[in-house]
Amino acid sequence: MIAKSAITLDGRTTLSKEMGQWISSPESREDVQRIRSEIDAVLVGGETARVDNPRLTLRGEFAEGREAQPIRAVITRNPESLPETHHLLSDEHASQTKVFAAEDLGEVLDEMGSEGVTSVLLESGGRLFASAIEAGLIDEVVLYIAPIIGGGATRLMPVDDVVARLEEVEVQRIGCDMRVRGIVNR
Ligand SMILES: NC(=O)c1ccc[n+]([C@@H]2O[C@H](COP(=O)([O-])OP(=O)(O)OC[C@H]3O[C@@H](n4cnc5c(N)ncnc54)[C@H](OP(=O)(O)O)[C@@H]3O)[C@@H](O)[C@H]2O)c1
């Protein structure tokens, strides 16, 4: 599982309303499209599904020539809390969205694996990211660090006692962002 997040310099995963919607640059968002095009499934937590109403699709050149989009998966303790009108449940790819009524991420990954999914891109907010790091379920982290100080209330790591060190680290400038990518040392 690869975990991807766009963050401000101080580790916020959202912006204040005045700062707009996107933390990362268009170039970074295109890079995310490229990673999405290489994995079997995209996974988010219920809160991100509810608040962001994401599409989690491949677009433009990344969608061309493909038979299917990556599977879109949501892990939530309460599936009824996901609005049926949100893109994941109502757009033309809705039949491929999988909603897991669960909180054990390992079990969800096992279930996805038994259905042939071998690679997952976690595009959640901080709470699910922290749970996944704590459970030792993330293999690789990709962070797009934008040149913004401050932001909204949500953090990449909303708890204090979860730590991870990355190895084989690559640092690259993408647009005005810095991309840090590394393998999680377990
Ligand atoms: N900057 C970025 O790259 C980025 C990416 C994604 C989201 N975001 C932002 O992050 C915010 C949401 O972050 P968040 O931390 O509140 O939520 P989150 O990590 O996206 O999702 C947490 C939700 O996942 C579900 N969940 C199921 N099992 C879990 C487990 N073992 N551990 C943790 N969660 C589990 C629960 O959904 P239920 O409550 O439905 O049970 C929980 O409320 C949004 O404001 C969004 O805009 C930013």
C-alpha cells in the first residue's frame, strides 16, 4: 500500500477557506494521476468521502485506452453516513465503488486481496493514515509538500505516539511543491 498526501509546510492536510481548495500544484496532482494509473485500487476513509466528495478517477491521458478505472474503496463504520448523491456512489463508475463497513484496515486489505487487488493507494486524511502506519500496513509514503504555512484544522499525523522512518528516500521538486517519497522501515 502506498499512502499519498498533500500537506502544508507545517503538516496540515486542509486549507482554510480563504486559501482555496488545492494544497498541491497542478503538476503534483498530475503526478497523483500517474500513481493512480499504476495501482489496482484507491482507498479513503469515510470522513474524506463525506467531506471532500472526491471522484478518485483517472482523467485525461491517464484514462485513455483503459478498460476500467481503478477500484474506489471507502472504509467506514457507518456506510449509511455516505451521501448517495456523492460522486463515489452516483457517477458512471459507481458500480465499481466498494464500501467496506469496517474499521480493521488489515481485514479490508485481505478482502481486497482475495478479490485480486495487489496494490492500493491510500488517499485518506490523517486519522486513517495514522491507523495504517500504526498497524504497519503502509509500504511507501508519497508526500507533496506545498510552500504554504498554516492551513485548515486537519493534520497528517493527528496523534503523537505513531512514528515511522522512511528509507530509500527520493526528494524531487514538482511544480512549486517538494515531493518526498520513501519506503516505510518496519
Ligand atoms: N491533503 C490531502 O492529501 C488529503 C487527502 C484526503 C483527505 N484530506 C482531508 O482530510 C480530512 C479528513 O481527514 P480525517 O483524518 O478526519 O479522516 P480520514 O482519515 O480520511 O478518515 C477517517 C475515517 O475513516 C474511517 N475509518 C475506518 N476505519 C478506521 C481506522 N481504523 N482508523 C481511522 N479511521 C477509520 C472512519 O469513517 P467513519 O467516520 O465513516 O466511520 C473515520 O472517520 C478532510 O478534511 C479532507 O479534506 C486531505
